[in-house]
Amino acid sequence: MQTTAPWSSDEKQPPTQVVVGTTKSQQQVLTGQVGQQVLYVPNPKFKPDTNFRHISYIVMTVGIGVYVLVGFFLFQEDLACGLCSFIWAIGLMLDAAYYNSKATWQSEQGQSTTKSIFGLLGNAIFGFICLAIAFFILLDTIGF
């Protein structure tokens, strides 16, 4: 039996191949090569120019403040409830506008818009309910 080093070029035999399992191609992981750059692309985040969600939070906080001011300090519970419901309706419509712009951005990115559409519909429905409550309470308070 004659032994030869694997790096010797004396033998011109084709390399033998042993397949264990399937013959699917596997992804090769390259590590430690000089001159290669790895580029990480972060997932894009939704950052609108005008963030209607922050504005809606401010508007809803003002609605609670109006309720406390008018209801507890001026003792006008019906007026306070009507004004708070009206202001909350405005805040919910602003939040629906946020979801609308987010759904547009998601469709441009090729992402699913299901959650944004449900948020949009939920805010719009709840906003119209608050608007109807405010309308009936304020009409009753005014005297119609």
C-alpha cells in the first residue's frame, strides 16, 4: 500500500462523493474572508411627517380635561359629558387618519394592511358613536 499526500498532484483521480440524506443544496456560510462587506438592511419603520396618533392623544387628553373642568368645577355634568364625547370623537377620527396613512404606507411596502384596516374601522365606528352621543346630549342640554 502506497500512501500519498492529499495535496500532491501526482494522482488525477476524480474525487469521490458520498451523499447521506437528501441531495438538496445547502446555503454556504462564508466567514472570515478578507475584502467582503456585510450590508445589513434594517426593516423600515412607519414614521409619518404628521403623526396623527400623537395629535389624537393630545386631543383626547384635552377632552378629559374639559370633562373635569366643566363637570367638577362648574357642576355642569351633562354639558361636560357632551363636550368630552365630542372631543373624543375628534380624537378618534384623528387616530383613524393615522391608521389610514399607515395602511397606505404598508401597501406601498408590500406588507399586510389587515391590522391597520381593522384599527381604522374600529376608530371610525367608535368615533361616530361618540359623535352621536355628544349630539344627543348637547341637544338635550341646549333645550331642543
